[in-house]
Amino acid sequence: MTEPARLVVLVSGSGTNLAAILDACADTEDGSAGVVGPAVDRLDAEVVLVISNNPDAYALERATAAGVATSVMPHQGRDRSEYDTELAYEAKIVGADLIVLAGWNRVLTDAFLAHHTVINLHPAKPGAFPGLGAIDRAFEAWQRGEVTSGGVMVHYVADEGIDNGPVIGWEEVPFEPGDSLASFEQRVHETEHRLLVASIHTVLTELRSKL
């Protein structure tokens, strides 16, 4: 993998994490891409396709504005295996090196996972609040005095389990006195953007080392 890695990003919503990836793939001022400072904020990669199962996802507009190809693939009423086989083909024909689930709200089957390396972003600590609504559920648990922090993790998607694959990286997001759901959610999203880019860098480094 001597050329920039080819990323396919799967999205269902607004696409703020897609925006972070696109920013990280953009060239630096001197035309180089790599690691800047103590944190990874540049990727030797390009997003070659953004796929959404939601035709109204604002992420599609973000991709189009950045000049990235998009594909809309609604899944309602589709056989899961048939849908995922078609999805896998869409990623294969653009030469995907890595699939990034950045706010993708559907569980993938082996019909897709058998053909691609897939990572997922989840706004909770490993083992905590799997599935949808993790930020809200963490905040409610804090209000009940059950937890003192939330978190963000990025993990491999190895099977059809929900948010339980091998962890690539994670960060704790502590609650602060007087937190509202909005203030906590903002800190989670800021952590997501940073951790997702760093985790993609880690995975691409591992993939390159195996070539």
C-alpha cells in the first residue's frame, strides 16, 4: 500500500465524523500528509466513496461538497444477506482498503464482513451501553449516580455482535459538575473526531506492515 489508502465510509446521519476524516485526509500546506505533533491529525488516505442507507443523511451533502463519490442504498425491505452482498461489492469495485462505520446504524452480516476490514466508532467505553442511544443512556446513568464518566471507542467489527469487537483505541469522557446532555455530548463528539482519526492511522499502519 504505497499509494494513499482508499477508505469507504458508511454513514446514516449528519456526518460530523465523516468531516473529521475528510479533514484529516486533506493535504498539509507543504503537500505532505502524516503525523503532526503529539496527536495524529493527518492521514495518508483518501475517502473514495461514502455510502448511506439513509437518503436524507446530511453526510451525503458533506461528501458531495468535498468532491467524494456517494451511493445511497436504503435497506428497508431488503434481505439482509442480499443487501450486504451488494454493499460489499460497492466497496470492492472502488478498491477499498478499509471500511469505516462513522454513524452507521445497521448491523452488518458476514456477507459483508467476510470481504472487508471494518472498524466502527461507538460513543461509549468498551463494554458499556452497546447499541443506539449510548450518549443519552450514559448521561441518564450519571444522573442516577451509577457512573462518573462516559467514553468513546473504536473497534474492529469481526462479527454480528453489537459494539463488542477487538478494541483499537478508547478514551474516557468524564462528567463535569453541572453537565447538561448537550455539554456532555459536545465533549463526546470532540473526542470521537480525534480518536477516530488516530485509530484509522493505527489500523492503516498495521495493514501496511503486513504487505
